[in-house]
Amino acid sequence: MKTDRKIAMVVNHVKMEDEDRADVAFWISRSPAERLTEVVRLRQNYFSWADGSFPKKIEKVVHQRHI
């Protein structure tokens, strides 16, 4: 039994400024612990993708731009 399934192409046009505001509002609504958890998850995904392993220690470096 063969069924022909079709997937509709859907596009939503969104202004970049509106998307940025929505992202900021979303993350401001989250607790600092939730934000930190997501940063750690993203780091693990990136390092695993980039070189196959997550470093045991990540050096904390802060750069401040002088205006």
C-alpha cells in the first residue's frame, strides 16, 4: 500500500529587529541558572562537533573593549 505524502513549504518573513527583540525577551525571562545551563550545553555541542571532545577545563578570559 503506497501513500503519496506531500510536505507543504512554509515560509515566515520576520524582520531581523523583531527576531532579535524576541530572543532577548525570551532569555531575560529565564533564570540565570537556566541561561548558564544552556550556555554549557551549547559549548558541549560546539566542542564535540569541532574536534570530537569537550575540554576538561575552559579558561575564563574576559576582554574589555576600551572606547
